[in-house]
Amino acid sequence: MTGRKTRAADFALGVDIGGTFTDVVVLDRATGRLAAGKVLTDYSDLAGAVVAGVRQLLHDRGIAGAGVKNVVHGTTLVTNALIQRSGDATALIVTSGFRDVLEFGRESRYDIYAIDIEIPKPLVPRAMVFEVNERLDSAGRVVEAPDEGRIREIARDLRRRGVAGAAVCFLHAYRNGAHERRVAEIFAREAPEIVLSLSSDVMPDIREFERASTTVANAYVQPAIRGYLDLLAKRLRSIEIEAPLLLMSSDGGTVSTQAAVRHPIRLVESGPAGGAIAASHIGRGHGLDKVMAYDMGGTTAKICLVDDGRPEHTDYFEFGRVDRFVKGSGLPLNVPALDMIEIGAGGGSIARVDAMERLRIGPDSAGASPGPACYGLGGTSPTVTDADLYLGYLAADSFLGGTMLLDYAAAVRAIENDVARPLGLTATRAAWGIHEVVNDNMARAAKIHCLERGKDAREYTLVAYGGAGPVHAEGIARALDIRSVVYPLRAGVMSAFGFLVAPPSFELLRAIVVPLTSLDYAEVNRIVRGLETEGRALVKTAGIATRDCVVRREFGIRFAGQSFQLSVALPNARLSAGDVDGVRAAFLRQYRKRFHRLNPDVPLEVVNCRVIVSGPTRPIRQARKTVAKAHPKKGYREVYLPERSGFARCPVYDRYALTEGTRIRGPAVIEEVESTVLLGTGAVATVARNGNLVVKR
């Protein structure tokens, strides 16, 4: 690397690969200064785009690679491999008689009235599912030992076929993984090059279909993740970065490459998780109890609810939905993740008129290549970014700080050709329609997300980030009747910043289906201790000393006869009969809060034990960037205002020149390098001490 070098200091690097841009941030922990950069995502060489962005940012800031002490990365590789079906050839090994576990699924239809319903195809075809005679009972006791001759035969067969990975999912392995581990021992001798994923290791929970689907997905992406992480570490070393590489996991923690290679399916929602963690960090800084994290990038938009500083979690979500907005139309993953709603509405989402002459936005995206029409990279379809440029919300000469000039004429042509003329509208009405439809889609999804959880969107403060989030947050807040919005400084790279806030963490689970009043406390304490030991060992691989670990223990509890459970914190490290009444009361409080009703006479059932082991969160003192200017106003430009049904001359401000306490009344546009804030009529923005914009509508 050439260029000016500073002393080797304590720099932390965050890298987020998005659908359109790869974001890079570097934080000087000594001064709190944050620098950021963006490069177009290169799907043909993801690691190359990462290193190119890192090299450029370090060069521009005069930072030596050796000064980088922490690297945290979020990647879309797992998600892309699953959706695009680009993983390696994978097999599934099951208990004899259960070969059709993936085809049977839940034997339910996500649309009971669709005659020609399309069912998502499993990642592993039936021809690659192999049966083994073995059986455990539901308590994990051995009924029939595994047929080792058959296992050796399968191993040799898969080796001849050149299979890269295999998943093992035996019937009751969630209670006892001994038979699955025996398969791994035999494969280690007969076919050591085949990477195995065991359901008792990946997610030992009840529900065989979900467990099999998750384990198969883990095996499907494991070889690709291993190769990618090895390549990325090698390329980072080529620019003198020797710091250990950590990965952002879907549940809002970071894990070592060792843990990521073992459990790559935990990375499936890593990028969006970083943004939600950043939003919760920002909310705590402003003393907010209820935050709605709103992330809109180039491909999708996401919303996550944060209560009392903690984003909501879930154990279940789907990928590869046949119908993107219909639950049950995808393949399930049973892994810990932040609970987010996502729609295909990003800056690169393509606008079109369907056969019924309705305006449709997404879910397909122009991505980074060819990109929106205004990028000038070969795209001809109109996108949300093209509409925002036409409406004056973005400027052709200041996008990405002026480093990427946009083609206004190309945006106009795309909107006129594909939307305005087919609908008989002016280009202005067509562009506003694109902008408004995206806002309406996101607002409706957010409202449903809140209602399903017994929450009122109006009680939350919207924290808007992502490259396109601050442009659309005004419309989202208006549709949801949200009165307060926070626009973080460096909003366009918040997910990468969130990686640096998140602590190393790993979550482990073990199924135990038993009435609460019939718990074997000795057995439960043994399970919890084992999970805690394993969790500490995994977090230790991320550089965290055992003495610095924080442990949270939970039960999954439900009313007897129900299908799903709620997580309830355990009061003590060692459970005893004296804790049962407190656990029951905590469950009833949580159930009433979630569903606003309960029947306390129904007995409770414990479904699983969960242990979350985390490292300490390193405090971040983020200094704001200021520019010495006589006046922060950059000038004026014509901006479309819906209340006037036309364009009006609005002031444009340089965000970096705004000082603490500055108040700006809308309508106005406030620009920074990575994003643009659209301030609506009647809204008042105040610059907080940390540089964030706090807007009251």
C-alpha cells in the first residue's frame, strides 16, 4: 500500500456486502472518528470488491493495514447461495422410513385455493436422500443401533459421486446425538473430504422437517463459505491486515471464522442484523425505549422493532419463497435471528406496469449490474433511485459525495418508456407513483408486523438508515403516524457500523419436552452447564476470555397443546424447585403482553433450554465530522412536494457543516456522502450533540 501512513493505532474495520454497494467503515477507537466508503458489489469476485474498498479507504485516510486490530464482516454469500441454488452438491442421511421428510414438509398448503400451487423445491433432491437403519425413542434411549455397514456404503457412494457436503438428520437426534456422531466418525475414515452437518449440532430442536431443512441448508453452503473466508483472509493479509476476522451472525452477535465455518447458516441475515444492532445502539444514546429500525438499501427494505434496547428475536424464518410475501411458501430455517420484516423495495427495485395496468415495484432489483438507469452502467429499467432523482430528492452531481455522477436524462427516459406512457401519465406523476408505492408497501408491511406482535407503530421512534432509508422515511412516518424520526450520522453505512457495536456471541439450544412441574432439575442443570461450556468455548475463538463472558439462560415454554413457545429468562444459573413459580409467573406476564389474553389454568410445558454466551460490548465514542463553513446551506433545487402537487424551490444543506443545536424547518434536503435526508413540510430537524438529526413531525 502506498500513501501517507499514521502511527499504528487501534482501528476497527466493518465491511457489509449489500445487493448494490459494499460498505466499508473504519473507526479510530482512540479518537472516535469514523470514516466510510462505498464500492459497487462485484458478484463475480466478492472478496475482491471487499479488499478494493478497504484498500481505498485506508489509503485515503492514511491508515496502515497493520493498525487495524479488529475486522467484522457481514456477507450475503449464504443468502445468495440459498436463493440462487448455487451451493455445492449435497446429500441427506435420514432414519430408515423417513426419506421423504423434505417433500412431505408440514403437509400444508400456503394457499388453499390455488389449483396450480407451486411448492418450493428442497435443496436436496429425493435421489440424494439416503436411509440408515437406526432408532432412538423420544427420550433419546437407544432402540436400534445404527447400521454401520450401510453408513460405510453411503460414504463410499457419495465419495464416488463427488459430493462436497452431507447433512445427517436422524429422527430423535435432538435428544441424543450419539448416532449422528457415529456417522461423522465413519465418514472421517471413509470419506474425509466430505463435510458433514449434524442436526444435533446445527439446531437440536423438535420439529423434524424444520430441523432437516436447516441442517441441509447448513451443509449446502458450508464448502462455499469455507473457501470464501479463506480467500478473504488471504487477500486482507496482502494489504497488511493480520487482525482476526469476525463474522456478523443473524442474531446480532459476532462469531469467529471457526464458528462461522461450522455453522454458516447462522450468517444468513448478517447484514440486516448489523443495522438493527446499530439502531438499538443509537436509540439507547437518545434515551429511547421504543425504536423502529428502518433500513432501505439498494435491493430490499427491512424493519425491526427494538424494545428497551433489545431488538426482537425469532427462531424461525424462511428463504426462497415462491410467493415473496406469503408465509409458508418458502423453505424454513430454524436458527436464532433478529425478527425483521423484509420486502423487495430498495433503491434498485424495478418499476413496471403489469398486465392489469397496475404499477408494481420489485421484488427484482437492478442491483449493482446493470444498476438503475441513472447509473449509466447499461440499465434501462426504471427503478426507485431513478424516480428519486427525477423528483429532486437526489442530485445528479452530489451522489456519493460527487464521486458517482448520475444520468438524469437516462432516468427520465426509463420512467417515460416503462411507466408513464403505459399508464397515460406524465413523467412527474409516474415518478411520484413509484416513490409513493414503495412507501405504502413498506408502511403496510410494518403495520402488519406490529399488529401481529400486539404493538402500536405510533408509539415508536423511527430510526432511518441505509442508502435510501432517509429519502423514504418521511413517507413511512407519515403513513404510520409516527411523530419522531432519527437520522443517524453516516446513515448510509449503519449496518457496517453496527458490526463494530455488536459483541461476540453464540446461542445454543437443546430440546427437552416436559411439563414444567415434572422437570428433572439435575438433568436440566446438566444440560445448561454443557451448553454454557460449549458456548464459552465458541466465544473464546473470537478472542474473548472465559472470565469476560456474560451468560443468559432461557426456557422455551408454551401452554400444553400449543405448537409454539415463548422464551422466558431463567432466574438462576442453577435451577431448583423454588424457581418454578417465578418462571411460571414470568411466562404468564409475557404471554399476556404478547397476546393480551391467557388461561392460567392450562398447565405449562418446557420445550427447550437455551443458553446465550456473549462477550463484553466495547464502548464506542463516535466523534462527529464537521466542516468549517460560513453557512451550511449549499444552495437550492427544485423538489417535488406532494402537498403542492408539484415542484418547489427548497434549500439544500451540507450535513457535515451543521452544528449542534441547529434547527431546520422543512421542506428541505440535507445531504451527506452516503445518503440524503428528505425533510417534509412542517417537520423540524434538530442537530443533536452526536450529529444525529432528530426530527419532530
